[in-house]
Amino acid sequence: MDSIPIILVCFVPILFLLAFVEYEGRKYLIYLLWGFLACLLTLGLYIATGLYPLAPPIKEILLAPVIEEFIKALPVMVLAVIGIKNSNRDLLVCAMAIGIGFSIVETGLYCFNGNLGFTPKNIMAVLSRSFSTTLMHGCTTAIIGYGVVLVRNVDRGALPILMFGFYTLAVTTHAIFNLLGGDFYNIAGGAIVDFLFPMALFYLLLICYHVDFSGFFHSRERV
């Protein structure tokens, strides 16, 4: 595939970098690499199941959010279920790294498969997509990660159901972005939504990162 070189350009150098990065930084890079791999797994699933050529309204609103958010968040959800814990801030950063890694490869696929020429218009299109879609993918995975932060101290029997709720929220957010954005449907104001919607998500999660809301809720549970 024409997109393979750009993926290797992203993947291989980070593998070398892992040898020099301390544990904390290495963890974030590993999650970033999972985002790369998650995008390839998603593409392979689309091709193997015949979903790839489907019309955008079906694939991008009904199918892609469900499939992509599940594959992206697999490490976060699995580690939570088996009881391995990271710090609250670490978990949010790791989840965000997965989504950003996914978006890097997705944008690379978009550029290569679309055979975009090196023109000012195409450069702006790629930069716009890199900004809006990267934030969206990072934030939706971070929603699941922060959901794990909020619910991981509850009864373990209820954990899968509560995590499914945050997964559903991430899927819904992803679907709304695809529906209202301007990349596929040319809806009036879609380009504005492409910027404002993920930025609002980003600042909300940034507040969650700096304010220990999870500690507040857990302390209330112990009262």
C-alpha cells in the first residue's frame, strides 16, 4: 500500500527512541505506538469485512465511532478490568496519547491514499485535519480513560457497565463530530465545528487533568 512508508516513518524512529527514554516517558510512547497499531488494525478490519468502500454517512457516523473507539481504548479498558492501576494523571495522558497516535496514522493514510499534491490548498486541508481530528481522537479516548479514573474504585462487578457508559459517550462524541464536521458533508459551519468542538473537549479534559474531580467523588463515597 502507498501508505506503508509514512507509517514506517512514524513507527520505526519511536522504537529507537524507546531505548533512551526513562520509564514514565517510555510508557507514553508505548501508548502512542498502540495508537499507530490501532489505526492499522481498524483499517485491516474495514478491508477484511468489506466496510471500507461504504458511503461516508454509514461508515463515518454509524460504524467508525463504534469500531475505532473500542480498538483505541482496548489497553485502557483491559488494564482497568484486570486491576492494574496508573495514577489518575498518567491514565488520562496515556489515553490521549493513543488517540493522537491513531490520528497521526489516519492522517497519513488520508494524504497518501488521496494522492494529495503539494499545493497551498492541500497543505491547509492536512493542517486543518491534523488539528481537529487529532484533538477529537485524543479527547474521545481520554473520555474513556478519565471514565476509568472516576469508576475504578467502585464495586468491580459494576465496573464493566460503568466503563461501557463512558465508551458510549466517547462513541457518541465521535459520531457527532463526524456528523457536524465539514470534511464529508459540507454542512454549513462544518469547518467551524471542526475547530470549536474538539477545542471545547480538549479544554474540558485539561480542566479534569488539573483538578482532582475523581478524588472529590471518591472522598464523598467514603463519608
